[in-house]
Amino acid sequence: MVRADAVETRPRLRRRSAGRLNRTPAGWIAAFCLPALALYGLLIIVPLGTAFYYGFFWWEGTQRAGFAGLGNYQEILTRYPLGTEIPTALWHNVLFFVGTMAIQNTVGLGLAVLLYRNPRFKRFFQTVFSLPYLISPLIVGYIWSLLLSPNFGPINYVLRSVGLESWALPWLGEPTTALPVLVLVNAWQWIGGPMLIFLAALGGIPQELEEAAALDGASPARAFWSVRFPLLMPAVGVITVLTFIGCFNIFDLVYALGGSDGGPGGAMDVLGLLYYRTAFEGGTNAIGESSALAMLIFVVIFGFAIVLERLLRRREVTQ
């Protein structure tokens, strides 16, 4: 038999243990958060604050020459060639984002649906499609530049071998094909990310909803677009914002495929490359102008990401 006093002490023990958990010192919480906060401050906040500070001064090499106010911002927006290169690079970033959204995320959703409905080799294909984005974009760019080489690249060799001689183009050497190739290579590398996010979101939707739609006579395609896809909108929002930030931060892949000038006629020139040229190939005031350009890029990315996130969240609420 269990003694009555032992039964009575159990609630008291639970209350004591709960009280100890509630009295967890704030120092322990700070200790666990401190390493992440220190890395974030060192790698994000400090460079951002330094660029913001440097952008308000004139520079002669590495020596600060005097207070410039908004002079550096006026210089990069009005002086040739930066005044004309910034709108062009920004437009290329927009096209790059739109193309990536149309290809990468559409194919990623299709792959996620296929793997969700046919889970036999799910783990294998998850690994296969996720491997490319574990590789450095610089390495990916250099490998694809070799594959697409007009002289000895295997892609043009295969096209010529099967009689498609007219399709064997200098893919990275023509302004009309350089940017589409960049979009395709980028989508190939990062397609695993949206696929995994969509796959996780599909797994969180109750199966009963689609079964109920099937009982009402809806076809599988109709059930997906009417039942499952609206419930995927939170995942669509996350992927859209992440894709936007990634596309407007792009540098290494473009540098590997087209060099610092952005390919033929600047067809792949983006804001990241423009910042690189301003910082490392600019004049004596390169520090001031590149810092001002870095802050402009930050404002564009941060501002549009917030607006995009609010619009997508509002759409989720209205559905």
C-alpha cells in the first residue's frame, strides 16, 4: 500500500521542481545567448555601423580627409559612370529575382509534391537535390563556366554531336543569354532549399482535408490547388523573402561566371559587383563611396524585404 503522506508529498515535489525551473537565473539565459549575439554583433552590426560611419567622410586612400555629409551619396548617384550603372545593376537584380522565383520555386514545389506522394526514395532525392547548395557558389560558378565553354565545354559538344549545331552558343559570351544562364545555374544550385521547406509544409497539412475534398468529387489537381496550396502560403512567404534577399545579395556566383565587369556588355552586372568595383577598383575616395553604396544596398534590401513580408502576411490573413 502507498502511504497517504507519500501521496500528499508528490504535488509538493512537483511544485518545488516547477518553482526551481521558474527561478532559473537570467545569467544562464544570457550565457547561452551570448555567443550567438557576439558573433552577430561582430559579423553584422560592427561592419554595418562602420560602413554607415565611413560613408559620411571623404577619404584619400586609407586616410580620412574630412567630413562629407551626404556628399558621397550624391557622388555615387550623379557622377559617371556610377550614376548610370546603379539603375542598370538594380534592374538586373530585379530580373534575376523574378527569374529565380519563376524557375527555382516552381520546380521546388513540384519536386516536393512528387516526393510527398511517392516517398519510396524520399531520403535519397532529398540528399541529391540538397547537395549543390552545400558547395560554395564560387566553385559552382567556375564548374559551370567550364561546362558552358564554347571551345571545349561538354554541353556544346553534346549539342553538336546530336545535330543541334545552331544551339551550340557561347552561353556566357552573349548579352542575350548570359543573364538567363545565370538564373538557371543559380536555380540549379538552390532548388533544394525551397523543396525542403515545401516538403515540410506539406507534411504539416492534415491528410483528412484532401480526403474530404476527394469525397466531394474534386480531382487530385483540384484538391491540391483548392485545399493544400492555400495552406502552403506561409511557406511561400518565407521562401519569397529569402529568395529576394539572396538574389539582391548575389555576388560570388556572378563573379565566377562573368568576372568583376558582369559578363559581356555588363549583361550580368548586379549591385554586389558594382560595390566590389567601387571598393577595390575605385579612386582615392573608394572607401567613402563604397560605404555609401553599401548603405544604399542595405536600405533597398531591408526596406523591400519588410514591405514584401507585410504584403505576403496580409495575403495569408485574407485567404
